[in-house]
Amino acid sequence: MNVHQKQNIFGVQTNNRIANGDAEPENESSLLKSTRWSYEGIMRCGVQAYLRPCLFQGCGSISDTVFPMSSVCEAAGEMVFVVDGDRQSRNAAIDLVESVGYPVTGCANAAEFQAQVQLCKSGCVLIDPFLPGIDGLAVLEWMNITGVTLPVIFVSEIQDTSTVVRCMKEGAIDFLQKPFSKILFQRAVNTAIGLSRKRNCLNESRNLVNSLLETLTPTERQVAELISHGYSTKNIASELGRSENTIKIHRSRVFTKLKVNSAASISNIFNHCNKSL
């Protein structure tokens, strides 16, 4: 089997396997006009996803080290939440977030936060573990149960090792003890935002993959699944009781609808639906 190295329209090197019907043959002109996915689908930030903005929105000259902090990675409605019952402390944290350059909103208690956060796809949460009423740990537990995936940073003056340990076990990515330096705060927020953007990128990619899979007919779905398991055209024809020519037609439609250029990419697509970050 010959393996040909090509550059797709996003400048990502891809493997096109063109033998025994394992990939749809394409000449250079048709490849450049297509929006077919690369074999590996590795984004500029290292996340494995597909057709994301960083690959085609004029980002070729930007260093990979900038991602996912580049503006092209920003999600709609990105927000940093500062949840603190003390107004002075909350406003100070809001000022710090604004100085870093992120949109921010303050919440005096858990109820205010819970009413707003579920509309947010990307961002992070700075929260006092000792909130009045529903405390910060209870809020994090609620986030885990309801599927709110924004990274959480606990911020407190309390020097209690057991509290820090419990916060981290519940899924917080950091615990900032007051007083802290601006650079330490900035690093923590940047890390949280970067993680959130990667998660959002993966979710958006998964949604795109699922929407494309839904365009397949039941027979095309069967063919796609068999391709993903390494079946050749001949084996698929035998498995489904169809002629090889009929299977070739279905393969062609599968490749077109899923916007891929290799059988391995189809396998990657099915695996991608189950990935998490």
C-alpha cells in the first residue's frame, strides 16, 4: 500500500491511503478545494479535534506556543466568575481579572453564580470556599453533578491544609492563598482559561462530528463503522451481502459526507466522539 504525503488546505500534513479503495483518490486541485480533515487532527494547542478556527483563520504565522491563549481560541460568552461574599475582596479580584484582559462578573453568593454560569461555555471560576450559605465546595459539587465544566480556582485567606486538600480532590485546578502576587494570580487564571478553551474546542469538535455522522443513512453508517474497524471494500461487501461496486458507492458517499480523505480518519472520528479533557 502506497502512502502519499500531502498538505491539506489548512497546511496540516495528512496521510492519504489510495489503494484497494481505502481512500477516495483526489488530485491536488480537488484536494485544495475540499474541506477534508487531516488524519490526526491535532490542533495548534495540542488538542485532537477537527476543523477548528486555529487551522484556517490566517493563523499560519502565529507561534504554536500562543495557543490556546490566542484571540482566535476565544469562545462566545467567555467569562471569569468571581464568587465571594465579601464585597471588597470580590471587587479587588474583579479588578485583577480585568487587568489581565478577560471579561469578568462578580457574584456575592452561590445562587447568583448558579443563575448565570450554565449559559457560559468557556471561562473559569474564582471562588471562596467559605461562602455564606452554600459554601464553595458545595458549589463545586453542584458543578460536577450538573455538568458545568469551567475550571475552578479557590481563593481564601484560610491556612488550612485539610481544606486545600479537599478542594483539590473535588476537582479544583488551583488554590490561591491570600495575599498573593499579581503574577501568581495571572498565571492561575491564564492556566484555567487555557484549559477551558481546550475543553470547549473538544466539545465543539465533538458536536460537529456528531452532526456529520447524523447525515449518514443507516447503510452508510454501517459501512462507515466497518471501515473504522479496518474492513476492506471486499470484506464489507461480504459482511453486508452487497456487491463491491455498491459498497464503493457507499464508501464514496461516506467520505464525502464526513469530509475525510482516509479510512484511518473515519476510525479517528468514531474514537473522537468518546474523548474528554
